[in-house]
Amino acid sequence: MTVRIEKAGAVWTVIHSRPEAKNAMDPDSAEALVEAFTAFNRDPEAAVAVLWGEGGAFCAGFDLKHAAGNGSALDGLGYAEAADGSLPRGPMGPTRLELDKPVIAAVAGPAVAGGFEVALWCDLRVMEESAYFGVYCRRWGVPLVDGGTVRLPRIVGSGRALDLILTGRKVEAEEALRIGLAERVVPEGQSRLAAQALAREIARFPQACMRADRRSAYRQEGLPLREAMRYEWDNGVPAFLAEGAAGAARFASGKGRGGRFDDL
């Protein structure tokens, strides 16, 4: 079993464990990760997930032993929608899933090539000081096909994205934090604990409102301003009716005064 799930209340930790291969992705692991995150998304008790690679590596990319010499590794993984609108999984597993809930990448060691793309698929990235990103597949003639050329420019801008895509250079944690590729940098061995603490903090909030704001932040990409703001309104009003009015009443009763939110 290369993928397992550990649950702590509303926080799920999805663990990819192929340490002998620096957690490089093979087809079985890719399928198992899709199943794990699909189950997370469907579980009404789950709020936030953490993705962590066991053994000191987030993911060294696709296991090229499965691609050596032929293109069979891509068989059945095109982009044709099924009748229900679903897509085949990406070669790296969950990168085509559009979840309703946030996922945090806990990054130790390499997150390179396809592993970089998996980290980009996550909402937030918590990196250890020696962790690094990179389009290392540039060296082997393997293109980015799991969202890397789409998500990377949206996160860091086209110029920086093209620098990383065209050169395939190593991006260490300090630079990743500076250019917006990482949201937290933590000491060695602390990425999982720090990501789980962040997940617990997010899971404390009213979830309908949090998910509505997350959905709008993604949906606005590429929309004209007026259309994006209209979507924000239409998307946010049901969340306000479900949670916001009650939250405003709690504040009016004295909760959260003086910036104290520990008892929410």
C-alpha cells in the first residue's frame, strides 16, 4: 500500500509512501491518490487535507521506469470527458480533480517535475528549509502535462513561470517563499506538523463561507471584472445566509472583540 490516510477530526493527512523511489509516482500510487482525495471531498466530516511524502521527499516526479522507451505510460490518460463530465486521472494522479475543500502540500526534499505539478495543484505549500522545486523533466524531454504550465503562471506570473519552465533550474525554499510559490517555510522535519497545524486553523472556520470564498478566488481567473464580481456575489450570498448572519450575531454578542478568536 503506497498511499494511506490518517484522520484527526476534520483534518485528513494523505501519505504517499514510496521512499525507495523518493516518492516518484507510479500508476498504482496515482490511482490511490485519486481515490483518497475523492473520498476526502465526499466526506461531510472532512474539511482540510494535508498531502505529505513519507521518507524525506515530497515527490521526485513520475517514475520514468514506466515511460522509458515508449509512450504507454500515457495510455488512457487523455483529456476526453466521460458522459458524466469527469476526466481521466492525470499521470500524476489527482491533478485534474477540482475539489470543494483545500489541500495543503507538506514539502520535504524534492518536489520536482511532476511532483512540482502535484504541489502546484494544492492550495497552499509548506516547505522545509532544504526542500526544493524544479521542472527537472526539462532535461529528459518530458513535458509538463499535469497542470504545470497552467498553474505556475497563475501563481507566480508569466515571466517567473517561464524562467522556471524553460531553464528547469532548482528553486530552493527561500526563493519559493519570496516569489509566492510557498506560503510557509519551516525547519527541517516540521513540514507535516506545520501543515497539519495550518489545516486545523482553517478547519475551525465556518466552512460554507470559507469554501465559497475559495471557489470565487479560483473562478475569477480570466473573467472580466464585472463578471467576476457578479459571480462573487451570487456565490457568496448563500454562504452568508447559511453562516454569516449567525456569525454576525455572535460578534454582536461579544465574541472576537479585541482580536481574540481562540474561543470561536
